[in-house]
Amino acid sequence: MKKPQIAVMLVLVCCVIATAQPKLSKKSRSSSAKSVAGKPGAAKQDAAKPGATEKSTAKIKHALLISIDGLHALDLATYIANRPDSTLAQLSKRGIIYSNASTPIADSTPGLLALVTGGTPNSTGVYYSDGYDRTLSPPRSGCATRGAVITFDETADKDPDAEDAGGGMDPEKMALDPQRNCSPVFPHNFLRVNTIFEVVKKSGGKTAWSDQHPTFGDFLLGPSGTGVDDLYTPEAHAPGVKKGIAGAEKHDALKVQAVLNQIKGLDHTGARQIGVPKLFGMTFITVSVVQKLAGNGYLDGSGTPSPGLQGAMDWTDNAIGQMVKELKDRDLFDSTLIVISAKHGQSPIDQTKRKLMDEGTVPDIVEGVQKGLLAHSTVDTVAFLWLKDQSKTAEVVKAIEAKQVEAGIQEIYSGESLKLKFPDPQQDPRAPDIIVQPILGVMYSEPSTKVAEHGGFLDQDTNVSLLVSIPGAQGQTVKTPVATTQVAPTILKALGLDPNSLQSVQIEHTEVLPWLPLQ
């Protein structure tokens, strides 16, 4: 037989086999797609199965990113179960819940940067809202010395107690860069990689964001300093905002109105027509505030919300509902990707485990080894330590180990164990020399009535909510481990942009979230 005849017969055989495959019923397809579990990679493999998801026929033109600070994966699951008619429940029916999602470090700054850069501190160079850089110089030093504490929270404001921050960030409070003519280092200068806002803006799209501190918003500008067209950052440290539920809701309401104005094509003030942003979003703080407030938080270790926390969840859900309604009213809902996640969780959920310890507990051990040895410490439900003399690291670790029980310490990372997670502090000027993880419930703090905090690597701090609502998704829950860093490349992919435009994606090989019906 001639070769062309063989080829024709093979094609005919393949066609017969293909048409003979059994077709799944609609019921079979939906039941096979409701939940995905198992080892990493299972979701990607199963996504190819019939009925997993359907490719979206709608072109995604906008992305709305929302962080509900403090919202655990458990909180989202509990809320949807208890409020099946809620906005979050409705979005989940047109979406995928990633119930095993983790943030790299449970602090607002690295948590936010994970969502918008696709990177961990390994590429962003940002470990916490405050930290240390061995190559920079202290504020007002004229660059005469090296080694500077970096503080990118409300303390960087001209007036931390004013809603407008007294006019924004204070250059006099910024560390100085000897390599840039001793100029002040703002958050966007400090960030080592670009953001999704920069990528979207470079593509010609409008961008907008609302957050709780000017410093947080400034990070999103990215190294270019131009990533966000419409930035709104009312200061959450203003009196009363974090002292009660009403104050937190009032603060969040300002940002909600900003988003509603932006959906209408206006700027955050509602005064100027700028067009609907291609990428926009905000941070909610109310849930996080109520999780910490004495008399609120959770009723038990199973995560049953107190009446106050349930109310905070309801308020937040209603606010998101206003955004969804506005999107629908303007025929934007079916062309908008909505991502709801959290920068961090909160611990302990079980308040009987709460143990407040003096914020000097661990730093004092370091100073006991040698006075003046500690360059900087950051403490919450974790302790990051930077030493002036790094050759003393092993000696300090031994001193901490000797007081491990009384200091409530679960694990100490240094040397090789630290380098498994982060860069070598001998090579990277920002990497801490030692990281201390206390046991669940221990909070290193000044005297306080708060019942929870965040910062560490334990599950209750890092296992955050992640809901992606997109046309074509069919209400699955994916249990395969994913990271919040995967949100950034996913947003770009949905908008028709190249995820590899992000430097962190290139450095850390961050993947797009699995199972989504992306074009």
C-alpha cells in the first residue's frame, strides 16, 4: 500500500475513535466540577476534563480587585453557608473559590504586594510595613551613615492623625539613598519590581486604587512612580477609625463611594469624568478591625463570628453588593473580572489561646547578648530581627533558644533554615538575620485589649480568602494549594495582557490561577 493511502486510513480511524467517545450528561459534567482536591497540580490536570469550566465568551475589559483585610478562607466559607443570598454567595456561583490560598507573609504590605506584583519578598524586597535596609541611610542624616529603619505605615505621614495625612507622606521621614544623590526613598522607590497597575497603564488602560494609608497606595505606583491614575488613600490612623465598628465602617464607606464613582466613569471625588478604569479596587478594613476588638472577634475555635463580626461581614457584603449593582446597571458586570481576597488573616481565632507578651520580649534577648546589637525588630505574631553585627547571629539564636519556652516561641529561622524561605541576609541588604515564629495565640505587643493580630506564618494568619468571579465559571471550590501571588498574573491574563510583563512573575515563575475560563 502507498504511503498516502496509509495516511488517509489513519485519519479515518482517528475520526471514528473520536466520535465514539461517550458524551457526559449535563448532570455528570456539573457534578464532576464542583470541587477539586488533592496534590498540587491536580486542578490544572482536571481543568481539561469535560465540564470543568467553559471558556468565557465575554471579553474581560475591566478588573476589580478587593482586599477584605483579615478575611480567612474559613470566614468566606462560613459566611456563604450562613448567607446563601449574599453578594459573596452570588459571586461565588459565577466564580471559583480557592479554599487553600496563602499569602506569603501575613502583613498588609507584603500581602498587598503579593496581589499586585505576583511576588514574595524574594523579588519585591519588602518584608513588612516596617523593616531595615543595610545600604540606605537614616532620615535627615545627609547619608553620613549606612543602615536605615524603613517605616511605611501611618508614621510616614506629615500628620498621622489627619484623614488627609496632613498633605501626604513626609519626605523628611523617609530613608535616604546614597546611590541617588541622597534622595528620599518613597515606597514606590523601595519596591524592586513593577506592578499590574504599571502594566495596565502602559497598555493604555486607566487605573485606580483606594487604601488605608498613603504609603500603601504609593507602593502601587511601582518603580516608575506613575502606575495609578486615580489614587485615594484616606488615613485609617485618624482618631476613631480603628477604635470601634462605626469608625471603621465610615472609613471604608469613603473608599466604597470612590469605587462607585469610578464605575460611573468619574474620578474618586465624583467631580471629573475620566472613564471606567481597566483596573481598580480597594481595601476594606472593617472586618480586620472587628476581629481585633475586645468583645468581638470569634465565639469559639471553629470560627463562629461574634455578633459584631457578623455585622461587619454583612456591612462589607452589602458594600460589595452596591458595586455589583452599579456594574450591572451600566452593563459592565459581564465584562468585569472580580477578585476578592485578603492581604492577611488574623490569629488566634480561639480567644482562649490569646497570650499578650511584651513587645520587648525577643528584642531584649538580643540586647542581652550585646548592648546595641539590634539594628531593628518588627514584632506582632512574629518577630523579624536585623543585627548590626551579623557575625553574632548564631550567638543570638542560642540565647533565644535558651528562653524559647518563656518567650512563647514555636520556631526560630536563621542560617540555612531562613535561606530555605528567603534570600541570604549576608547577600541581600534587606533580609532579616533571624525570624521568630511564636506559638499560636502569642502576640508581641504593647499593653492592649486587642484579641487578635497578624504577621506570622501560621495557618490562621496566612490561609486567606480567594474568590475569583468571572463569566464562564460555574461555582467550583478548588482545594489545591495556591498563592495570592497568582492573582496578579491572572488579572493580566484575563485582561488580554502578558503575565510575563511582571518582573516578579519572571523571577519567581508565578503561574496563573488554575481552572479559570480565560481566553
